[in-house]
Amino acid sequence: MPRWITTAAAITALGVIAPAVQAEPLKIAIIESLSGPQTSTGRLIATAAEYVIDQTNANGGFNGEPIQVKEYDNAGDTSGAATKFREAAADGAHVIIQGASSAIGGQVTEDVRKHNIRNPDNPIIYINVGAEAMELRGKKCHFHAFHFTTTAPYRTVPLMQVMSEQGDLGKRVYSINQNYSWGRDMEAAIVDNADRFDYQVVDKVLHEVNRIQDFSPFVARIKSENPDSVITGNWSNDLLLLMKAVGDANLDITFGTIFMDQPGNVANAGDVAEGHYVAHSSNIELLDEAGTEAYKKATGHYPVFIEPTTLNGVGLFAEALKKVNFDGGDIDVNEIALAMENTTFDNGLGGMHVRKADHQAVIPIVVSQVASGVKYPVDGTELGFKPIKTVAGEDAIYPAQDSCRMRRPK
Amino acid sequence: MRYALIAILALLALLIIAPPLLGTGWQYALINALIAALFAAAFNLLVGQGGMLSFGHAAYFGVGAFTVIHLMQSVEYGDIPFPTVLLPLAGAAVSLLCGALAGFFATMRSGVYFALVTLALAELLHSLAPHWDEMFGGEAGLSSMRMPSLGFTFGSTLEVYYLTLSWVVICIGLLYAYTRTPFGRLTLALRDNEQRIRFMGFNAHGTKIVVFAISAMFSGVAGSLMAISNETANYSVFSTQVSALVVLHTFVGGSTIFFGPIVGACVLSLFTFVVSGVTHSWMLYQGIIFVLVMLFAPKGIGGVIQAHIEQRHALPWKRLAAPYALATLAGLMVACATVFVVQSLEIVLSREYAAAVARTGEYAPYTVFAREWQVFHPFTWLFPVLLLVPGLYLLRRAFARIQTLWDKDDDDDNGDIAAAPRELMEGGH
């Protein structure tokens, strides 16, 4: 048993040597999945966020000090995120950036809310750059949470609108989605917009998430309904295998997707992907070349997938910092949050701002089509995302949910 | 026995006195370690004592967590008055019921079939949960807030730590007391020879259900404590990862000894907390530790400690000191070499490094062990070899010497117990 004690004593001794508290530099904690299966997404978010902060620091930082950024690895689970949140709070973080998962988003936003209730003098801001669950802007909304990614209805409306204008939506729409909150949000959005874009939902399917290896029974069902287009919020394998199964059955159906631009999708799907649509919050084809080249120079690749969203979100935050001035004194996080509400940021496609009612960002949505002959082909193929139309944020967004009751600081 | 009691009391005193001196990050890590320890102890009742390897214990952990989060919500909205300190009782009750029900089916079979049934039952919950938003809260999960109770606000992590500590100490105490009861002895007999229990006139199936249910109940307490500390519950708690982690904790700690899994859970939880803050390769290190323990100390960390305690009067400690010191040194050399290679590869193969190379056109030196290393300098790659080769050689020599000393002791006096250390070193039965 004495070994127990020496181990415990050694651990205790390690813990006592805590860092001393210094004067106020702005501290940002990136709590992301940096190990485990979601690393690829988590790494992209951390890279993009750090890129923006590095630029701010190159221009003199904030409050007379460089902004301090620290990465915390949540290992892809909510308990890990809860641990790292407490560590970040103990380190004196003012801002938390996260985005690779809605489950972890739910944990972080709730931790932030409770921390702010219990420590009203040291509040923390949560910048969500990737968690798309509606509930985070609904029942779980609060003043210190800012959501810079879109949600199911937010992307579905512009997708439908542009596909309809292009004549690719047709009258018969098939809805196939994953059976959990995200997929159900998608299905609801597809059904709700039937009258607006004048189509009929011929069938709607919800299937298990990432468990189906063979989509051919689903394709047979799709074939029997003879739809003009299939709208799906599927991601990863569920999107890939579905598209391949449709391709193998030689069906000429246009897909409207949300996650086609995940790295690897186009390469894996091959020519099957051509002509399909994707609604995303940015498209590199439309961005200023100097900016994307600078990004590539710093990080080794062009901004892809979730990176533009992160650049937008953290970009608006950095813009808001320019509006507040604490003269080297103590940082008032509430003042930064209020400044974020009143900031408009040009993300290269148009202006974006944060809606006061639920702190959902109003961002322009680009609808693109997979096509050859683009400036930036992806995944080492000939294909890339040809922008069809950019829909302004105000035209794409849905009204704030009633379930969001935000209490503002006095 | 007296020494063991003193050691446990001293450890307890440390667990009570130390946390206020630590930061909230460490306090929270200790809460997680305590919860993992209780979960592993409850799991080991089934595996180590009952001889039933379950691969789906996350189910009962999760049921406890969701029960408590629902109850906490009712308390928060003022529907039911229920003291925060007693919340784990509710989790325990529901997990006990679920455990009895699941146990009824699972324990009809034993061995691999039993493991598969438990796995299937847990997967059932894991695939059901995301479809049932009202009960499990969908992707974003359920959330609540701890309400004040007994004069404590439970707003600070420290108060939650003491609440967790009290519950974990009481439950582990109860689990230990259980092993001393006649029914606890019956549980051990169940593991050793189920047939014999039947011949003695006991109802083997009934006994197994009770053991399963009690194990599920204490797992439910652990889940409840997690819900109280996180103030959230998410259906990911039902994932196979959670079930696998408790198996890992139990076997690294040693399932044949009561305190083994508790040691394993504490060591690995704190290891994760410390190492995941330093390197992204912490899962690799955790895996290496697991493989090494399984290969060279199949009875786990607890088994190694126990072998030494049992032999403390028989071992020639003075003559063992030198080879033990040598083994430690050689072990450190091998560990340093491994860490150096893994960290070097992590840095050199990272995207950031590749981007820097593309930007500047040169392979910049990188820092490991507070020293700068050139990627293409021969010494950089000679350095781990210089540590590894002599390290492995010395390790073999040291262990050969230790083996002789343990064996000699074997010949001299008691031959029975010393079979353990040979097994310990050679790694197998």
C-alpha cells in the first residue's frame, strides 16, 4: 500500500505548482477533438482559428498584449470536453472555440452557461463554429453563446431555391436522412418548404446512422417512386455509399446535399458526384485569391470543409475586438459579446452579422454544383465546386425559435 | 491487515486534505478518477469475482446517468423536492432494476455467449437512444443544474468533489464488505465452478442474476455521480467505448484482486488527464501500457503490488534493491527512446510541419525533451537507438536476476505462493 501514497503524493505535488496569474491578456481556449476518430475535423477547426488569431497578433494583438491561444484535446467525448472546459476556466480563458460535434457543443455551451451564472464577474464566451443542432440555438441558447455555423433549415432553403431556379429540383422530391436529431431537422425542413418551391415530397426515409453498408434496398425504394431529385443531409459514409448505390443503379437523379464538400467525398464518389448540388457557407472559387494563397502558405492547404466557417466566425470575433478598448486594463467579456452583436464582417461573399434574438450568425450561403473545369479542383480529381448562386443571409435564414429565451446581462 | 488499514486511512486523509490546494482542473480530474474507480470496482464484482465478462456495462452506467439528469431537471423546475446529495440513490435503484432484467437474460448463458448478450443489450440502448429525444435529449443531450442541498450550493467543483468522494468511499466500502459475506463467497465459487454450486443445492441462475444486478446498481451510482458532476447526459455514454474503457481499467489494474481495478482506473484516468494535455498521441501510450501489462504482468498493476506484499517477509530485499534500481533505470531508457520516437514522428509528420517546410523550403529543427533536434542529423535517429538497445539489454539482465532471487526464495522456504512471481515475469499460465 505505501506505493499508493507515494504515487498520490507525487501527483499532488505536481498539481500544486499552478501557474501564477498575470495581468490581462485575452485568452482563447480551443476545446477540440484532437485525438480519436474526429481528429480530422477538430484539427481543421484549430488550424483555421489559430490562423485568424495569428493575424490579429501580427497587427498588435489585443489590449496591448498578444492574444494567447491554447489547444485542449477533448478526445471526442463529452466527459473529456467537460474536463477540459474546467481546465480552461481555471487557466482563465475568456473565449472558447469548438465545433467538431453537436454532442460536445451541447456540453460546452451548457458548461459555459452554468459557469457564467455561478461566476457573473468572470464570464466566458462560447464561439460555435461547427455544431449544427437546432437545439443549441433553441432551448439551450444563451447570451454568451454565438453560433457561426448554419442549421438544417438554414441550408435547405437556399439549396431548394437554387435547384428550383436551375430546373433541377423537379416536382417530385425524395427525402432520405439519418435517424437522429440532425436528420430529422433536415426532413422537417424538406417537408416544410414543399409549398414554397412547389414540389411534392414523394417519400421520406430515416435510416440508421453510419451502420448501413449496402444502400441498394433504399435505392430500389427511391427508384420505385421515380423522383426528380433526392435531398439529403447525410454525411460521411452515409452520403458516399448512397450516391454510389444510386450511380450503380444507373438512375439519373440530382442530389441536393449539405456535406458533399467533406474532403475525400468527390474522390471516392468519382464521376457519380458530377452535377450534384451542395449548399455551404463559403466557396473558395469566389474568394479573393490573395487571401486563399496566404492561407495556403501558412497552413499548407487551401481552406476546405469547415475551415471557411471557422475563418468567418473567428474573423467576426476579431473584427469585434477592434471595437472595444480596455486600455490595457481588465477585460470585460460582456462588452466583447455586445460588440459581437453589433459587428458586421465581410467574409468575401457578403456581409455577415449575428442575430440578436438567438445569436445565430446571418451568413450568405453559396449553392454550388460539382463540375469539371473549376479553378480549384478537389481531392486530386478534375472535379470541383462550381458556384451557381450566392443567397444573402437574410433571404436564407429562418425565424428565431420560440424556445430560445435569452437573458441579457444588465 | 493493520498496515493496510493505516495505508487506506492515510490515503483517505490525503484525498480529503489535498484537493482544496489544487486547481479546479485537477479537482475535476480527481472526480473523474473516483467515478472511474467506482465503475471499475462495480464491474469487477461481475468479472473478477463472478467470472462473467460483460462487454456492455456502459448501459447501466448510462441508465444511472439519465435517471439522475431527469430527476435533477424535475428538482430544478420545482416539480419534486429531492436532495442533491441523495440523487445517486435514484440512479442506483433504476440501474438495479435494469440490471436484474438484463441479467435474467444474459446469465442464462456463460462465457463468450454471455459477453455477446451483454454487448447486444448495450448496443440496443445505444441505437435506441438517438431516436428518442424526450428521454435521451437527441444529439445535444440533456442538461440540468445542481440545486443547493443541506446548506451546500454545489456550485463549486470542490463541493462536488467531496460529494463524489463520500459516495465512492461508501460504495467501495460496501463492495468490499460484500466480498466478506457468505454470498460474496458464493460469488467466488460461481467463478471457480458453477456446476459445484448446483450440486450444493444453490440456484446458480438466481445467484448470477443477483450478482449482475448488484454490479449494475453500483455502475448506476457511478453514472449518477458523472451526471451530477457534468450536469449533462448524452447518449454517447452508451457507446462501446465506455464499455471498453472499464474493461481496460479493470485488466490493467488486475481483475483478480479487489483493489486492482480501483488502482487501474485511478492510474489510467489521471494518466489520460496529464498526458492528453501534453501530446495527441496519448491513446497510443495508453494502448502500449495495456499491451505491456497484459504481456508481462497479466495479473495487472494490483497483482504486482499484491505479490510483493504477500512475499514481503520472504524476499531478500537487500539483494533485490540493485536489480530493481537497474530495471527502473533501464525501463526509463526504453520509455525515453519510445517517447522520443513517437513525439518526433508526431511533430515531423504533422500538417503544420509540412506547411512550414513548404513555406520555407527547409526542415527546421524541432524540440523534444527541451533540446533542439535536426531532422536529418544522424545523431537524432541514433539517439533513441543508443537508449533502446542497452536499455532492453539491461532490462533483460535485471529481470533475469530478479527472477533468480524470487525463485531462490521459492526453493528456500515456501514453494506455494512463489509460483505467482514466475508467472508475473514470464507472462502467462
